[in-house]
Amino acid sequence: MSAEPAHLSQIDLSKAKMVARDIDVFYGDKQAIKEVNLAVNENEVTALIGPSGCGKSTFLRCLNRMNETIPGCRVEGTILLDGIDVMHELDPVQLRARVGMVFQKPNPFPKSIYDNVAFGPRIHGLTGHPDELDEIVHNSLRRAGLYDEVKDRLGEPGTGLSGGQQQRLCIARAIAVSPEVILMDEPCSALDPIATAKVEELIEELRDEYTIIIVTHSMQQAARVSQRTAFFHLGDLVAVGPTEEIFTSPRHKLTQGYITGRFG
């Protein structure tokens, strides 16, 4: 059963915010991603699914050049953000301000809740006045659904929050620099069901303002939060399409096998 890569000629690029063309990723001599072509639509949630080790997180990290931080990793191909070649026309700092990231394990800085959110705007020089910074911090916390829970303790350490609150703090930190795209690498895998539900609700709200790409090991989560789904297997992009179609009428036997739980 060979994969049927989704070629860009078959994809509507009119709504695309990011486009990956012929992406190959190597860790030393080992190829982790093979000729992946994928368009990510603006103001939609795109879910990347597939068994462990299939390349979905590796592909996600290509989109903001995080793989460059891994020794021996080599990325080939083209990634476009609004038509701009992110590999050659944007430096990584600029790119990561436009394409933010939320990791699998909540990773607040060892700073106050306020300073966690203020960190990015300060680094990128987005504010010239304390009042402006206050507004950015408060608005980011509101958009992350966290403000009412922490408004009276903004000076306390972010590491003192619960796991679910820490993850929403990390989302607030990501959106504080006004990114256009948010990458989420299994953002709920370390959370309990109640915290997971809050983050999923937040993802749905954020879609109005941001383009979101989420790696998830949970097919139920992909079905709940995404409009489009891409299925990876052994470094190949096997299938991509509307989430409902991928889950209810998969065209490829590999996709069908994964969705029905025959392997994973």
C-alpha cells in the first residue's frame, strides 16, 4: 500500500496562508519526511494526525524553522508564508514572531504571569509605553481565556499555575506578539479532560483571528477542532482534505486503517 501524496496541483491555493512544497527532512542519513506538499488555509484549524514517529511533529517544526536548532537536521524544499519564502527571505526571529508555537508540555518561563506574556512584546519592541504593555498582556490573557482566573495575581510565578492554566498562559504568550499562524504540538497531551476541553474551546475561538496547525495523537480531538486534516505515515503525507471527509469516507486504505484503529 503505497501512499498517494497530495500534490499542490490538486489543492486550492486561493485561501492558503502557508504552502509547503516538496519538503524533505533528514536527520543525518535518515529521511524523516518525504516530498510533502501541503497548503494550510487561512483562519482554519488544520490537524496533523498519524502514528508515533510518522513525521507530523517534524513537519510542524519546519513551518517556523525550529528544526534548524537540531544538530544534523537538514530541511529541503520551499515553505511560503503569504507568498514569502520563509527559508531564505525571513530570518528566524522575524518568522517566529509571525508563526508562534505552543509545545506539548506547558513551558512557562520562571517569571511572573505578567512577565511571561510581556516577554515577547518587549523583545520585539512592540511597545513604547508601560500602559501599552499592560493592554497587550491583559488582552492576550483574555483571548487565552485566562484573565479572570489570574487577574489578581499577575505578579505570581507562572509555574505556580495548574497544568491547564500553564498551557493557556503559553498560548497567551504566543499571541502577545500578534502572530498570524499558531503551531500547536500536541498541546493537550499532558492535560486532564477538563483542561483539554478549555484549550479546545479556545482553539475554536482563536480561529477567527489566527491560522492554526495542530499536531494531535487524538483522532477525536482532530475531529472536534479542525476543518482540515492531514494524515502522515512513515514520513509520507498520505491524505489531506476536509476533516469530515477524511474521517467518514477515507479514500486511501492506510488512512482507513488508521482511522478505524487497525494500526497506530
